[in-house]
Amino acid sequence: MSRPAARLLVVLLALLATVAVSGPAAAHVGGEAAGSDFDARVVAVTPQVPGLDVRVLQFGDELELVNRTGAEVVVPGYGGEPYLRIGPDGVWRNANSPAAYINLDRYAQVDPPDHAGADAQPDWQQVSTEPHYVWHDHRTHWMSESQLPPAVAADPGSDHTVFEWTVPLVHGGTPVEVSGELTWSPPPSPWLVWPLYAALVLIALTAGLLARTARPLGALLLVGAAAALWHAAATPEPPVSVASHAGAVVSALLPATIAALVAGVGFRAARRGRGAMTGLLAVVLGWLLLVQGLPDVDVLWTANVASNGPPVMARGAVALLLALGAGCVAGGIAAVRRFREDTPGDGTAPYDGTTPGRPVPVG
């Protein structure tokens, strides 16, 4: 490897180390599941209260309530006892509500302490100073870990409404009802999608292993960068307590922009006939793509995806990130081994100071 290439490798590895920590933010904010065959949504809030917003997160696993009104909202627990108070002074949780403990486990496999009960005197403890809160609610998701809903098990190839759900609230003394539904959709056929994923890996590997020039590999770098940028731009809206949507997108765009810069330099190197340099940049880009795609790997085999864009596009972007990422790492290593460049001082050919070196297959 030439001295300029070695210096560039050090710089690129430093950039890779810098974004390795922030990379997962490009996927979905919060580190939760990015895909599921179940999905839940709020159908109506009755009566509607201006400034009171309720939405479902994590495909029915969580509820988020934002209270911008001047009155307090009380969320009852499963036995009708007061569970949460969400108002202008923040969020208070009743430590004597059984829901405070049952909600700690997705399948309610928790025994509340003896002091917790529907008839116990509330013991309010402040858990936030902001007028919004996210909590796990068993009323909005399927509660069996190892068993599908009966209708789904009977016909897994069709869409189903699993059940309709209701979460009661009390806003300033007025009862409010949040109604919604939980649905199930069949995942994509593995016989259709997995051959496509494998083909993407083979295309990138072949470009580095068998192509006579580095240009096909350089073109794939641009495809991977485009997938990274789209994936970042489609970052879903996070909970209000985590970040703003704009902030989440900007955070996701950091590693995606670096990937685009690496891809641009690699494409330019391929156009100039610098095969070894293109291969080196392909390896770096491949790692960057994998860092961004791996947190969202579950979208490849689930029906619903956490994305601010069309599910098909989200699934395709993650497939490109992972398949081209793995293919670029392997194909880039192959390209570095196959090509050497006519550069000054490498002892392979005379250099006139103006003509870029040409890739020469080795072995």
C-alpha cells in the first residue's frame, strides 16, 4: 500500500471510530424494535381536548401522552385506581398502584408488593417535571409471548384486527376515552425477499472479486450512500421526552453524511482507475453501512416498520445497508488484493506526473 493510501486509511478509521457510537441513532430513536407484525393505533379521543395528544409507540407496546392544557390528566390503573397524574407541574406516579409494577414487564409477569392495591391510599412520587410521559400499557398489545391470536393462527396469510382497546383518562374532572385497535399483518414471504438480499451481497462481492476495473464497485458505493441518506431522512418521530423529530433526523444524518463523503471519494478513485484505493474505501463504507443498518435488521422479516416513509422503502433501505455493507467489506478486501496502482515510488512503473495510475490485476 502506498504512503498516501496508508494516511487516508488512518483518517478514515478515525472517522469510523467517531461515528460508531452515534451510528445506531440513524436507525430508530430509543433502541427499541424497528419492526413488528403487530401494530396499534389511536382511533379517537372522546371528547377531543385541544392540547391533549395521545399516540401509540413501538407498535402498541407504549403510550405517549402530551398534556399542553392547564388542567391535570389522571390515568387510571387496571383496577380503576389512580396510576398517573400528568399536568403542568410534571408527572406523578402512584407507588401504591399495582399498574406501577405490572407495567414493568411486557407480559405482566410481576407480583405487586403487598402495599399496592386498587383500594390503597395513593402514594404520589414525581417521575418527571415535564407535562408528558411514556408508559407501557397492557391494554394496547397482545399479551401472549408464545401464542398468536386465534384468528391469526387460523389464517396467518391475511390481515387481522386482533382487538379494539380503550384507555380511560380523566381531564380536569371530565372523563375522556382513548380508543384504538391492534392489528396483525403477515410478514413478507422469505422465499421472495431473502434471495434478493443474497443477490445484493453477491453483486458487491463480485464487483470487487471479478470485475476487470473498479468502476462497478465505485458505482455500488454511491448506491449504498443513497440508501444511508434516505434511511436517515426517514427516521421516525421519537417520543417528545427523547428528542424533537428534527433533532433525531440531524443525529441520524451524521453517519449517513460521512458515508456519502466516503462513497464520493471512492467513486472518484474508481473513475481515475485507482482500484486499490476504491477497495479500501469500500471496506470503510461497508462498515459504516453495517453500523447504520444492523439496529434495524428486524424490518427485513416483519410486516410493519418504524419509519417516517413507506414501509417498502424502509425495508429496501435496510436491505441495501446490510447487504451492500457486507458485500462492500468482502468485495473491497478482494479489490485491494487484486489491484495495485502505478504511483510514484511504488516501483511498478514509470510515472510522468500527470497521468493517474491504472489498476493492474494481480494474480
